[in-house]
Amino acid sequence: MSKRSTEAKLAFIVEMIESIEMIVSRHGEASHALEDIEGQLAILMAMTQIGETINKLDSHIIAEQNLEIVQKGAYDLRNYIVHDYDGVDLYIVEDAIVNRLPELKKFYAR
């Protein structure tokens, strides 16, 4: 993978995180954004894009940043949303928004 491709993926992850932040900001908090069907659908799509893109990063980037657990968590959340196992528990998504996305953004924003 070229450096440009890696940087484009990192930028896309940050763009998706910032999109979620914007949606949440418009609604005041994550739980309110997830109660709104348009907000919910947009957030779920952005979360799946984040998980999919993180999974496509070179393993050396993940290893050098010690992000193996973060990568697995993001991809697991993506699978959970995409496959809708017994319905998506929006509290899990809200927790990811509030507690995981800020740390992801710190790692990937350059």
C-alpha cells in the first residue's frame, strides 16, 4: 500500500468521525442523534465506514500505534451494525461515539 493510500484512508476515517461529531452536535448529544431516524442511519453508516476502512489499513500502521484492539473493536462494531444481530443496541453505538471515537480521532488525525 502506498503512503498516499494510507494517508487517504486515515483522512477518510477522520472525516467520518467529524461527520458523526457534526450530527451529534446538531442534536445536542449522541443519544438524541440516535433517536432521530436520519441521524441514526447516518451515524450507523459512518460507523460501518470507519470499521471497514480501519480494517483495510496496513498491519504495520496498526502495530506501530498499538491499535490492534481498537482495530478489532471498530471492525466488530461494523459487523454488528451490518449484520444486525438481533437488532442493533443503540447504547453500544452511543458508547462507541462518546468513549471510542475521540481516541480514534487522536490517533488518526495528522
